[in-house]
Amino acid sequence: MAGTRILAPLTAITLVSAVFWWRSPDRISTEEPEALFYRAVASLNAGRSEAVEAAVETLAEDRTYWRHLAVLDAVLFLRGGQPQQALQRLSPITEDNPVRELSLLYAGEALYTLKRLGEAQQVFQLLRSEFPENVDARRWLGAIYYDLGAYDAAIQEMQAVADEAPDDYRPYHLLGIMYQDFESYEEAARYFRLALDRNPPADRATLISTDLARVLVANRQYPEALQVLESQPESVATLELRATSCWSQGQEEEARQLLQRAEESGDLSPGGRQLKAELAEAAGELQESITILTQLLKEHPDRLAARYQLSLALQQSDMPDLAAEQRQQWEQQRDLANELIQLNLKAVSDPYDAEVRDKLADLSRQLGKTGLADMWQQAADACRRRNAVLETGPPLP
């Protein structure tokens, strides 16, 4: 559920400078310094450096472009992993700033990177109110709401992005990821398909297709998953998904062969290791299954299905006491997981309740979901900072 998963692609697609370039051809064609400025910003956002030196030299010759230089410096700092320095270059952000739209955009990004989500949210809301056509403001707001556990608001923002950029695959992919993370598999599959319909680049198409197959497997749509995977290059992930689909349809030998190829290609995922234990148990190799599951649960104690599977294997191996112990732990974890679901719904209904997120972090730790616990703790801290900002007022105008 972490929003960083969303913002990995967002960093690559936040090219508001490109929007400026297409939107203002007359101004750019007659004002060379501004043309160089927007080219330089677009270049930096694309991970390149051409046009930057020329832009700096040209802009530095005329003091009226000092704000443009500040924005360019800020982008350089941001892309260099120095958000605090970027924020300093963008302050103060005045209303008469000729590049105010970009100033607000990168100030918000810097605040987000510094995990000052409440302030970032206010900046992006200001950006959206002053520049309603700015799609990036909605992208970032969606990421902030997602990090806060406010899933409904996050989806609303990303759906708006999709509506405003109907030919862009990226918002549909992000919507699919959101629905996948909270197990709405049919909706996730729908959005992944919509993303693929928009002809993404080959590497992104492979990623989206794998995401699509994963939610189809989770939703027990095995024939559909195999159909999607048929045209995909082999990897540990795709081979595991194919093996799971075959095993679930009774094709045991094919599942074994696929899983073996996956293991030869790299380290199996926790799901792949659990499947390996299931196949060992099916072959009568109970001790091998118990060994795999015991090690898996040592490393990933939150895997409920693996713990239940271990209790069954121990029972079959005539170890009733150990089986009963694992079954009891499974029941306790199941109850905690149900409580987690209810608290999750409460967090959705109140996106700024820090105490609910503290409880979610604590429950996640009890379940052994350390990554999820860290995410909820960060969300709780962000809520507190946001609420403090609302009480004292934002540091930026």
C-alpha cells in the first residue's frame, strides 16, 4: 500500500514543463530565454542535462529571470536528492511570480519528499485552485491521500487524472495498483486492462501484464491469467504465476516444471516458496513441506495461509501438539487480521485520524507485517503534522 510504489512512476511522468511548452507556443517562439528555461526543466525531469548550461547562462544575463533560475536550481536539487535545498530556493513563493505554477509544483514535491505531507497537500491544493488545468497537482494529491490511507480520496484524484488524460496509460495503471493493494481484484484487473489498451511502452506493458495476471490469480481466474502470461517473457514472477495457475487447475506436473524453472531463474517469492511446499506435500514429502514452511514463517510470520498449511502438514505427520500450536497462532492472527480490516475501513472514512493509524501500525506489527506497520506509522505522523499545520498555518503563502 505504500505510496512510494505510486510515486516511482509519478516521478518519471511529472513533466508539467511539457504541458507549458505545448500550451504556450507563441510565447516560447518569441522569448528565447523562456524557451531555454522550459527545455532545461523538461530535460532534467527526463533524466538528461542538455540545454541546462545554455539556459543558466542566458537567464543569468537578465536579472528579471532570477525566479526562473531559482526554479531551475530547485529542479536540479530535487533530481539530485536534496529536497530541503530545493525548498529553500523556492521560498518565498509570491503571487506575482512569473513561474508560479512550476514553483508551487516543485515546492509541493519537495515537501512530499521530506514527508511533510500536510504542507505538501496544501501547496498542491493551492496549485489546483490557481491552475485548474494542472494535472500533476491531482497526481500528487492522489499520492498524498494514498499515503494517509485515504483510499477513496486517492482514487477520486487519480480517476480525475485519467479523465483529463484519457489516452495516457499511467493513471489507469496507478488505479489498478491502488485497487490491487486493498484486494479489489476485479476493479484492479479492469484498470490494468484499460492501461494496456493505451499501448504503453514494451517494458511497462510487461509490468502491467504481470500485475494483471497476479490479480487474476488472486481472484482465481486461472485460465485468464495463463492467457495473459502466454505472451510475456519468462521471469521468476511470471513462471510462479503460471505454476500457481496450473497447480490450481490440477496440472501438477506442469506446475512442478514451471516452478523449477522459476527457481533456476532466481530466488522464489514467499508465494513461490509456499507453492513449493504444497507440491512437496502433494508428493508425500511431508518433512520437506514442513521444513520449507517453517523457514518461510520464520522470515515472513504474517503469512496466514502458510501457517494454516503448516498446521495441516504437522497433523498429517503425527505431530498433534505442534499442529495445535500452529493452529492456535493462525486463529490469533486471523482475528488480528479481521480487526485490521475494520480499522482500515475506519481510516478510509476519517483520512486524518492519527490515532486510528497508530492502532493500524500496532496491529500490523503484531501480525509481523513490518512494511505495513512502517507505512501506517508514517501516515499517523503525517496526519499529526498536517493537523498541526492547520492549527498554526502553513509556512508557505
